[in-house]
Amino acid sequence: MTILQAILLGIVQGVTEFLPISSSGHLVIVPHILRWEIPAQEAFFFDVLVQLGTLLAVIVYYYSDLFSIARAWLTSLKLGQSISNPNAKIGWYLILATIPAVAAGLLFRDPIERAFGSMTVTAVFLLGTGGLLLLAELVGKRSRTLENLNWMDALWTGIFQALALFPGISRSGAAISGSMTRDLERPAAARFAFLMVVPVMLGAGLVALIDMFSIQGWKTFIPEMLVGFATSAVVGYLVISWLLRYLANNTLYPFVIYLLVLGTLLLTIF
């Protein structure tokens, strides 16, 4: 992998991680279309590190919220109090929403890994993401805020997020769709989806880093990995800010159209 490739893929990750159009799918599509012969092992670790870059973007953007949530959650845990505190409640709900993705990752690891080698599968799941976003717009009443979130909302959204283990299913798109089908308004659904990124991506990233450090020659990946990490972090931060403003007054339909066109085009070609 070259520095230029790392920059381009870092931009792709930063844009597509938070726009509901699937970062995993685009990280499969772009190298394939450009005929980049990137070794599978290097590509895997690069994908993990650029995801950690977008994780950093979320942490920086929501630093104040995350700090308040963590402090309230730890206090409720230490004192054995009920989760009447809104921030403590959100903390517990984020944990609950993470469980489906962890369980699915452990149970379906092999088919998930095989899916990343197929453009056809990626195209089908891109269409699936478009379907989820369309369902959210048609079914959701957009009448509730994040303050009204309950445990069933969190679990339901977590089940939707678990679908994003497959390439082509957008993590943010699936989570936003799940929350919207529970009648959350678009900005509230997006905010909860972005907060959900933290525990899932932190856990997956740490596991992948441990695997990387155990492989001989991992130091040769460092320059490209750092460039991709930094690029995805900066671009991801800007995209979060833009998307939240966009969703305050606009629908998900443009993303639905993009995904349906892209998925159909890929199925036709490949």
C-alpha cells in the first residue's frame, strides 16, 4: 500500500463510516475498481486502523457527552443506585445495544469473513442498507427524542447494528434505521448511533491490534497506517458535524437512491 492509497482510503472511511452508505462496502469496492493489489493481511489491519481513526473522531466530537455519560454510569455502578440519572441510563443502554453485535461476531465470524471477499455479496448488502433506510423513513413517526429512549429501543437498535458486521451494511445506517423504526427523530437516532460506535469499535480495534502486533513484520505497515488513521479521523469529524445538521431538516432518501443505484450497478457489472 502506498501513502496516496492510504490517504484516499482514509477519506473513503471518514466519509462513509458516518454517512449511512457503508464504510466496509466502500473499502471493498474502491480497491477493486481501481485494481489495487493490496495484500489481504495489510488491507485487514489498515481497515481496522482507519476505523479507529473514525472512532477518535466520535470521541473528540462527543467528548463532553461521553465524559458525562461515563461519570454518571460509574457513579451509579459504584453506589448501586437506580438508573434515574439520564446520563447513567444512556451508559447502560449503550452497553445493552452492544451485546447483539458482540454475540453475532462470535457466532458468525467465518461467514462474515468470507463475505468480505465477494463483490456480489457486498452489492446485495448495499441494497439491503438502502432498504433499511427506506423502511425507517416509511415506518418511523419521528416523534421521540433521546431523552425518551428506553431499554427496548437500545436493544432493538443494537440488533440492527449487528447487521453491519457484513460488508455493505452501514453501521450508522443500520443503527439510525433501528432507532427511527422506534419513532426517534432523525438527529436523536444519529446521535445514539454515533455513540454506539464507541464500545463496538473500541473492542474490535483492540482485538485486531493485538493480532497485528503478534505478526512478524507489522512495523513495515506503520507509515501508511498512521496516514490513513489521521485522514479518517479528520474527515470523520467533519462528516459527523455535517450529517447532524443535514438530518435536522432533511430525509434519508438521497442515501437510499445512492445505495440502490450503486448496488444495482455493481450487480450488473460483477
